[in-house]
Amino acid sequence: MSMESETSPVKPTVIDLDPDQVIDEGKREEQTKRDDQAGSSAPKPAAARSSNRVGPLVLAALLVGAAAGAWFYRNTLSSYWPADQVKTLQARVDLVGSSHEEVTTKLQALDRLAEQLKADVDAIEANEAGAQAKVQANVDKIAEFETRLAAIETANAELKALVAALQAQPVTAATPSGTVVSLPPDVIPRIEALEKDMASLKTQETGRADAAALTQALSDLKAKVEAGVPFADEQARIARMVPAAAGLDTLSTYAAQGLPAAKGLAGELAALRPALPLPQVPVPNDEPGMVDSMLDVLSSVITIRDLNAANWQQVADQAIAFAEAGDLAQAVAAIDAVQEAKPPDLQQWRDRASGRIALEAALAEVSQSVQRDLAARP
């Protein structure tokens, strides 16, 4: 095929032309000039009107496109690519929502608590009303019993006077069978026994009031002992109601003045501490002459403590620490541990601390006795 292409003649290019499109070159130039003249002589407002129409159309198209884009972003793309302000607003909305839920939960809890408190108050009021009714019934019964007891006591007094008169002038009488009888000689002892039984019965009926008074007296006694003030009235009241209570003798010893508690005693010892003595010995002076004079001057300023002597201020510091902690037994033991004669003020404080320990022990014994007495009452 390559050989045939080299030897074959060149084929001419065929161009298809429309006869109407074939224009002579001279005619083309004349036609162009006429078109230019016509274009220059044509009115221009049509082109201006065309450009004025295109501007609003383009602007309207842009607005419509922007609106459509905004609508599409809001409804479709905003959930995937939210703006920063939208994120911030969403975070705030979530925070407000969580806070609202938390407040709602707390309000519901408060409502439940208020309902529970209301139910408790109603129950307490109901119990109080029932208790008041029972107390009033007991008061009425006691009043009725006291009225009857007073009538019995009056009749008993009249009977006792009559019996005494009969004993002074014995009366004998004859029975239908002819037997002579007289008043028995043991009538008076029997009547006295009857009076004792009536007194015991009266004590049992008024036992509840006595129990309340005894409980109050014990509470007042504990409060005054704790405060370190005199408690003679409270001690005497308990002694009247429970005379066999253990520890009353010890309480009576300190009832008139009272004794401070552990912290109060610690304050007293702290005030005494600066006056307690310290072990001091003078500096030995064996040098004569000028040196002797100089050492005398120094000895008036410098002191040497003997390690074997007691430092009562240090002992007081230990006792103060124990007393402030409420352990008076350890404070007394710290003072007794020093096997030397104690300063008078420190010895007096030690005796007061020991008295406070005994007072607290006696108060515990009295409290136990009172509790046993209250438990044994009907």
C-alpha cells in the first residue's frame, strides 16, 4: 500500500459552497461599509434598554440563588456543617435543657420531701392529740381518786376519834344469845395499818408525776455539774425522792460550791503556772580577787538548772494538756509521778481535780440509781 500511495496522483480538495454565500471581495467591502453606516445611524436606546433589563434580571437571579442556597443549607447542610454561632447556641440550649431537667428533678424531690414532712407532721399531731387525751383522762382519774381518798381520810379520822373515845369509855353489849361483847383492843393498830395502805395507794397513783419530777431533777443536776456551778437544790430534791441512791454523800460534799469541769481546771492551772518554782542553783565561785567579783556579777544573771530537781512548770504543762483533753486522771497522775514535795498551789489544784473525778463518778452512780428506781415504778 505504501508503494501505491507514492505513485498515485494528488487528489484535489473538494469544497461545498452555497451560492448565496459566495460574495465577491469588492462586494464584501461595500457590504461591510453599508453595515457600519447602518449600525452607526441606528438608534442606541434599544441597546441601553437591553442592558437595563439584564441588570435587574441578574440581581434577581442572584437573590433567588442566594435564597435557594440558604434554604438548602438550612434544611440539608446545616446539620452536617453547622456554623460556630449555631454550635455555641446549641451548646447553650443543651446546657439550659440539662439545668432545667436538674431543677425539675430537685423540685420533684422537694415535693416528695414536703409530702413526707406533711405526713410526719400529721402523724405527730395525731399522736400528740391522743397523748393529750390520755393525759387528760389520767388527770381526771387522779382527781377523782384524790376526791375519794380525801373522803376516806375524813371518814377514817372520824372513825379514829370515835375509837379513841370508845377506848376511853369501853362499851359492852349483850348479844341475843346473852353473851357480853366489848371493843377489840387491836382496833387502833388495825386502823393505823389501814392508813399506811392508803398512803401507799396514793403514792402509786401519783407515781407518774413523781417520775417526771425525778427525771427533770436528774437532768438539772447533770447540767449544773457539767457547768461547774453549785447544785444543792437539785441534790436535795433527788435525795428526797430517792434517799437510797448511791453517790449522794459525795454529791453533798461539793453541792454548795460546785467544781469546774476539766477545761475549767486547765484554765486555773494555766493561771498558776508562772508562779510555780523552777530548780535553780548559783554558779560556784572559787576564784578570789577581781575574778571573784566578776563571777559574782555573772552569778546574779546566769543560773544552772539541776537535772535531778523537779521542774514544776513542765509538770504543770503536762497536767494542763491532759486536762484540756478531758483526762483529769492522767493530769493527776502526771503530778503524782514527781516524788517530791509539791508546791501548795499545785497541791490544791491536784486535790480539786481529784474531787472533780470523784464528783463525776458519784453523778454516774446517782444516775444509775434513779434509772433503776424509775424502771421499778408501775
